[in-house]
Amino acid sequence: METIANRIKQGLAIRNMKQADLVEKTKIGKSSISTYISGAYEPKQRNIYKIAQALDVNEAWLMGHDVPMEREISTNNMNIDLNDRENLLLNNFNKLNELGKLKLIEYSNDLIETPKYIEENKKIIELPKKEKQIWEESGKEHLMPIACHDDNLTDEEKAIVNEKINEILNNLDKY
């Protein structure tokens, strides 16, 4: 596998750029770029992204992986102006296999259904207020339902959990 240092050098040569051009485009300090090119240090993820953007190369290729040098984003021949975070998100999505892509879509759908993750200027659908449940009334806490998930517990662990639940229930009866 190639080193990041070699790939940065290759990218500079292919793009006919100098180290100073890379410093200017990435806003990464000259000394840091020098240490990356010399191989003394490897850039952190955020700087790998900035360097890949400046060189217009795939981040995975820049990190030395055996992948095409070209960036993976395709906008179906449309001119879409994406910001750095949107480009990063699309690049990361394209690096996933089909199962990973489905998981990411599922997770993002969960996030957008949670009001605390939605931008304030976006319309938030208010959920109906729930009726007060009987166990929320003072003095009726003992009526609160107890849920238990086995979470792949062994039979021995399930027995311990059941024992603890029974202890709690027995203690509630005393009050």
C-alpha cells in the first residue's frame, strides 16, 4: 500500500501544483504540509479531507488504498453546489457497501424524526400530547409497567434478571 506522503506528492505532480498551492487551498500550515509530504507525520482525517479536496482526489486513494484516484461523487450530470460537509457525507456514503448504505439511510431517517436534531427553521410536526398514565399519578407508581429485553442473555443471566424484577415487585407490595 502506498503512503499518504507518496500520494500527496503524486497528486501535486498530477495537478501541476506546488506545496505553497496546497497550503493556500487547504489553509493547513506550511510546516504541517511539509511534515505530511516528508512522511514524518500523517494528517488527521479532517486534513486528509482538505488535501483530497484541494487535489481533487479520492480520500481513500490519498490514504494509499488501491482505489481509483478520481473522486466518487456523481451528481448525474447536474450542477449541484455542495458544501464541504455535504461532499464528505456523500463520499463516506459511497465508500459503504450496500448493507452499510441501508443502515446509514435508516439511521438518518431516525434522526430526522427526532425534533432535537431538526433545524429550528424547518417545520417540526408536533406529536399529540399523551394522556397522563395512571402510574404517573402520585401514590400509584407501583402500577408502572416493567419491560425487560433479553438482549441475547444466557438462561443463567435471564434467571438473575427475573430474580431482581421479582425482588423489586415484592418490595413494592410492602409499601
